[in-house]
Amino acid sequence: MRQTHSFVSIGGLTREDILSLIAEAAEAERQPNRTLLQGRIVATLFFEPSTRTRLSFETAANRLGAKVIGFSDPKVSSTTKGETLNDTIRMVSNYADVIVMRHHLEGAALYAAEISDKPVINAGDGAHEHPTQTMLDLYSIHKTQGGLDGLDLCLVGDLKYGRTVHSLIQAMRHFNPRFHFVAPKELAMPDEYKQQLQAWGIPYVEHTDLTPEVISQCDILYMTRVQRERFQDLAEYEKVKDLYVLRAAMLGGARENMKILHPLPRVNEIAVDVDDTPHAYYFRQAENGLYMREAIICDTLGIPLH
């Protein structure tokens, strides 16, 4: 029997860990309905709004035979009465076998994992990390490209606050990638991540314009939403929110294997005419989240899918 453990950060995963989870997700996709978690309780604590992440986790738990408790709005929890995160986690760990948590504070998931005696899964903590999104992204990339090694990835939009792109960089360091970063200076990739890439010997190029020429150099085009909720100054948000809009006409020179990913929800950054192109993969990507989150829940509980 494998040991139970929390899933808080991508940074601690090895290449072998990542490939093992991808294999487990493929097994979940082959047979998504099973009773491996019958009699188990999964708690979903969403202190920050979510649709895809919360629903895919709850669907994953249900398809595996578990029951789900929790909340999707902190206003209905005891935090409105002043209960601390410490007390909420300690209380819920009495009731559940695993805790899935999204929180607006960076480091909240690590803190929860340190005080909980049950596994904690990080479903997003502030602008820091979103490791389960990254794992479903990696599963999507692996499925569409036949592997993860030696790929050209173009990350577009909010590279400053976008926790999905930060986690993706951490994970892809094991697979010899090449990066293109497309962002305005206000939303450029933070220096700490660029310094990490330099230390790892991973090449990257920065652009301020999303052009067909840049797109033609990529295997994966990863679009992101400019997140209004991360801006304290709404004037700054208005200035950058619609800088990049991907349209079908821009894809004429794209590689045949190129796929477009997006963590969703999209606002204006991908025009609807892109949806019918062979490069669009973002809705399938969201579907892949179900299989990867089944794999992650089982992995944290020490239960193999194979």
C-alpha cells in the first residue's frame, strides 16, 4: 500500500512522478467510473471562486465512489464568524479523508498541509501555484504531442499573476523545453522564474506582440486570461486586458501538431472562430482535468488506479 501524502506544489515532483501521474490519468480515462473510494469522504474547501476546478474535483470524487462535503463560497462557512484557517482545517480533517482547497493567499495550501493529519490537495493558492491544473496541462500536452520532451511552448498574456504558467515552468524543467513569453511589460514573467530557467539552462525569448511568426515556432500555444481580480488598480487592468486576441487568421503558418491550451475561463483572448480549427484543444483540456484529478485524489490516498 502506498503512503498517503499531500499534493501542494509542482516543484517537488520528479520527472518520474509526473510521468507516473500521466499514466494513472490515462488509466482513469480508460475507465473513469469505479468504486475505489467507496466509503471515503472528499472535502472541497473553496475560499475563492471556481467552476471548472471545483466541479471536476467533485465529479472525480463521485465517479470514484466517494462522497463530497465542503463549500464553494466562504460566506457560508464559519470564516465569516472569524474562524481561522488553522481551525477550519483541523475541524474538517476530522470529517474527511482528503481535503481539496483553493485559497486567495499564497502559501495557504502548504500551511494547511502542515497542520492537517489528512492529505491536502492544492487547488490554487493566490498567484502562486495551481499544480493540479498543471498536471492536466501536462496530460493534455503529452496526449497531443506524443510526449513532453523537447517541445516549444509559447505562454501568452498574464505571466505575472498567472499561477498556471508559473507551475507549468516548474514542471517542464524536467523535459528540455524552449519557451516564448508573450506579455506586456506590466505582466511580464517575474524575474524569479526567469532566473530559475537560466539556472536550469532552459532557453526563453520574451516578446511584447503575439504575431503569426511567433505562433509558427510553437508546439503549444498557452493562452491566459488577464485576471481582473489580481489588480488593485483597475485602470491598469483596463490598459492591458485586451492586448492579445487570438484569431483563426493568425494560425495559417502554425505547425500541424500545434495545439492551443487555455486554463479557462476565457474572456476575449481567444476569438470564437478559433474553436473550429484543428488547433483548438482547450475544451478537451478541461475534460482531461477530470481524469487527472481522479489520478491525483487516488495518489494522495495511496490507492493505485492500475
